[in-house]
Amino acid sequence: MNKNLTPRINLIKQDGREVEREKLAILRVLASCQTPLGSKIIARRLKNEYGIELSERAVRYHLIMLDDRGMTCKISRRDGRSITQLGLEELENALVTDKVGFVIDKIERLAYLTDFNLDTLSGMVPVNISFFAKEQFKPALRAMAQAYKANLCVSELVCIAHEGDKIADISVPAGQVAFATVCSIVINGTLLKAGIPMDSRFGGTLQFHQNKPRRFTDMIYYTGSSLDPSEIFIASRMTSVSEVARRGEGKVLCNFREIPAASLPLAEKIIAKLRNAGINGVLVVGEAGKSVCEMPSGLNKVGMIMMGGLNPVAAAVENDIPAASQAMSGLIPYSSFKNYWEAAGLKKPA
């Protein structure tokens, strides 16, 4: 082979791999939504969620190629595309090296995009979105009540969207209700804007004993995972949020993160402001270099344990109410939230 052609061949291979990554990202966007999407929304979500900038025309080109491969199908000119079973299978099998670490990339991107202003109480806040069957939504809200009463949540602020509505660029399917909870990444983003970097280590189940957090019993490190830990633990029925709320014994969803020890005084001020804004996700703040709930912290680091935003949904699932959850689904304006008790039509316990 002509040696002069080698750089060109390598470039073609590299470009081909990049194109394949873009197609997989499009499939991920379609797979995360239960309704068809058009090229405009896909392009916006690619940029916001994956840092991939493609024009609407480029997205349409990729979609045509995916249609030809049977991985997407065109619903209509107005409604856009849906992913097919073949497309879902491709996501399961393709480019496994790209999927490892996908969760931590998403955390960092959402933290960067969070622009919640603690002084004006305005801006975009990251959320988890869960879908319930319309007829089961009221029982689900009642099942969540104990979790909210016991403060086993990031915030009492929630957002509800009904069939035909959109939330974080996701259309709510017919017969479904979308329930958005504040994601703990809002703390990452708020600290980041104040110049405090946060290292997100892992998500896990935290054991409670006599109403006090004791230790992590299961954990999944973000850097080595292609799936969100909370979704896995809920689907595997590994939580007992309702029992913790009732008896102070059991396991809840929590996250372990670290900040530089030197930034602790400023971080504590910001955490206090977040509480005043109705965001109470920080469960435990450790000391420099010391373990938190039996989890060691790095040198000159302070460990933090945060509540999982999907704990109330886990409580509903524990009560045999099915939910399809998408952690870190996107961002919605702070002004769109309502207090859970008001939204559920329930009286808040004294």
C-alpha cells in the first residue's frame, strides 16, 4: 500500500467512527422519549445532553440513513421519527467503550447547563422524569407522601405534565402522566457556578438504622457505568424508602460526591441558600479527609452524601405502582415547579 495514503485512510476511519457516534446519540435521544421527535428537537437535545452540535439538515441526513437500516421509522412529516426494535438492539450492542462513563459525562454536562440563580430564584434546574399510567397517578402520589413527609427527597418541588404536553422537550404519551422531581445535580451546578468543583463518585443505596444514615450497601461508580444507578436500583427493587419513612429502617437512594476541603465554608453558605430555595438534597457533609457513612474521602477532600431525586418514585414502585423513570432527563425553569403537597392535593403533615 502507498504510505502516502495511510493518513487519509486513518482519517476516513476516524470520521466514520464519529458519524457512527452521532447516529448512536440520535438513537439514544429517540429511545429516551416515548413519542416521535422531529429534527429540530433532536438537534437541540443532542447539543444540550451530549455536547454534539449538528444542524437540523445533518440530523435529517442521519435519520434517512437510520431509516434505511431499519433503526428508525418515520411516523409523519409533522411528528417526526421513532426508534424501532432494531434501533434499540443496536444501542444495546454498539460501541460499548463509548457507553462506559456515559453517566458521568451526562452529570457534568447537566451541571454546566444548570443556571439556577439563588438570589433571583430563576433559571434552569435539572430534573428526573417518571411516567405513570393516568389511572394510577393519584395512587402513586399518595404512595409518595410518606417519602416527602420524611424528607427523603432532594426537594418538595415537582412538575406535572399530562398527555400531549411537553416537559424538558419530552412529549407526554397518551394515557400517561409525567412527574418531574428535582435532580441532585442542581447542587453540582450551583456549586460549579460559584467556582467549587464537585467530583461525583457513585450512586448507591444507603442503609438507615433508627432514622439515621449508616452505610452504603450497594454502589455503582459513575465513571464505569453506562446506566444510571437509580434507575437500576428501582427496577431491581433494591430500595425500601417506604420502610425508612415509616420505621427509620431500610435503604434509600443516595449519591456520594466530594469537594475540595478548602471550599467547604463557601459550600456551606450555598447549601444554606439552596435550602431556603426549597432544595434540601444534601444529607450529610463530612470533614476533610474523613469517612462519611463508612465511605472514605480523598486527601484534602470533603465527602458529601446527597439524597436521590427518585426516592419518592421508588416509594411508589415499592407499592406496586409501575413507573418508567428517566434520571437526569433535562432542565426546566424553576418557575415551572409547584410544591408536592399542593400538586397532589394533599395536606402537608404538621
